[in-house]
Amino acid sequence: MTDPATDHAPHQTRTMAADDAGLRAAVEVLRRDGVVAVPTETVYGLAGRGLSVRAVQNIYAAKGRPADNPVILHVHDEAAAWPLFAFRDASEAIACRRAEALARRFWPGPLTIVGTASAVVPDVVRAGLPKVAVRVPAHPFARRLAEALNEPFAAPSANLSGRPSPTSAVDVGATLAGRIELIIDGGPCARGIESSVVDVSGERPRLLRPGALSVLELKRVLPDLDVRPPGLAAHGTDASPGLRHKHYAPEGGAALIPASWLASLWDDDDTGIIARQQDVVGLRTRRAFVAVLPSDADGYARELFSALYRAERARPARLVVVDVPHDEAWIGVRDRLLRATISEG
């Protein structure tokens, strides 16, 4: 049997469409505890059988992911989620009601619910913590995969640890080609950033990771939701998938700058730029790399990680990202920017 710690040894990485043949191939790889890059509505995930210690170890090995970073379990419907939680006694009653309210409103969709783990969840999935993170993805292929497996699959983002999350099959290959056996190409991801993560336990529910759902949407269901500042890592038993280490940084690094600096950098051919459409109004065409993203938060989120990978391929001597608004509509995007860049503003 292959040692999971070395199971990222060179593979011939295949790419298949998200169709019936792709589903059969993905299930075959997963059932022997291999890992497969699969599309979701948020970002591409690196899937492995979620209750298999060996499979989850193989995910960590392929990604180079630190062992203290928990992963999210994906299931095909709400009924499959509840056995993963320990909502059994009176002390968990409030947490259970919160989870059910969130699930009714947002599942399937880009919401991950965190609560006390049941005994079926392996320690490696939880990174030694007492809680488990679970979601029902909205992408049809991801749901079909969980249903065909008839068990949860774990799926952190399908990239080398610390690099930008991929939103296309091509961007998966940028860091994982040769490290995994199969990539399922489901086209570009609809949301573009990861799920929002809400911990339903404790005196108040907490937003552990801002993501594809707006704070306003979440507060309509949980008005007392505790929202932590963007870019602030979780600690201890509150740790959330994707928050314990620096993430999203493109190769070569990037700097976050105020919009007021943009005009002075525009004619610098050594500087690559990522900015919103409204930031570049009135500026002339430039020769060096520039990615102009939509001015609204949802549109910007859909294109952000793709822009970071395009910047990697362009290889500017320096890459800057123009800061975005600091209001609640942008909290998920700004969280990613703060952890992907160094601030120069």
C-alpha cells in the first residue's frame, strides 16, 4: 500500500468533462482513496473520501497542506449532513436549530456549517479539533459525486497550499498537474470565492470565514451573528478551514495599494495591476499586465482568483492589487485580498 505522505508522487494527470464518463472515472479514483479535482459553485475542490483517513491524508499530501488545517465535508443533501454532527443532547439544541435554519435557507449553496462533530468524523478531517465543517454544494456535478459515492467527500481548494484557489480546470493544473490523477472540467465557477463558514455553537453564532454569501443574507437568518473582521485568522476551537495559514498568494507575491496610487503606477511597465473597472476610468491603454475586474462585489469575486493566475502567467516584476471598499458587501473579497497580499497603503 502506498504511504499517504508520498502519494503525491508524479501522476499522469487526466482532464475529463463533468459528464457521466467523468463521474464514473471520479468515483473509481475516489473509491481506491485517490483524489480528484472537481468543480463546485465556489472554487474547484480537491476531493477525497471524507471518512477515510487514508484518503484525507492523500489530500493533504497532494496539496502540501499543513495538518492543523481542517477540511470541509461535502454531502449531497441536508439529510446526509446531520449524522456528521453531534446534535443529540439539550446543550446542542440551540446549535441544532441554528443549523437547520441556515440549511433551509442556503443549502444547496455556498454555506459551510460548523458544529460539534459526531464520532464518525475522523480526527484528520477535524485537524484534532472537536468540530466539523459541512456543506451541501450547489454544483450539480459535486452533488452527483457525493450521491454516487453514498458518503461525504472532503474537498479543500484544488491548489497547492497557500496559492490562489482555482476557479477553472486550467488553473487547477497550474499547481497540481502531475500531483493528482484526475481533473474534472466543469467550466468556470459561478461564485469565484469559497463558501461562508458559520459556527452555530456557543452563545452566539460566529462567522468564522466570510465568503460567497453576504453578511446581510446571513443576518436575515441569524440576526445575532458575530462577524469577525476580514483577514483575521481563527484560533483554538474556533479555527475554520482556510484561516490558519496564509492563503491565495500568487507566485511572486502581490501588494495591496490604495486607489489613489494607481495613476502614478499606470505607466510603469514593470508593474502588473489588478483593479476594478471604476478605478481605471479615464486611464489610457497600458502595455504591461492589467486585469480590470467588475466594480460590483459579486462580479469581482467571480474573477479575482482567475486574475491572480493570469498575473502569474504574465510574470510582471511586481504585482499590485488596488484595494476594494471596506463595507460588508465586500467582506469576503477583502478577506482574500488581505491574506493574499502585503499592504503598502
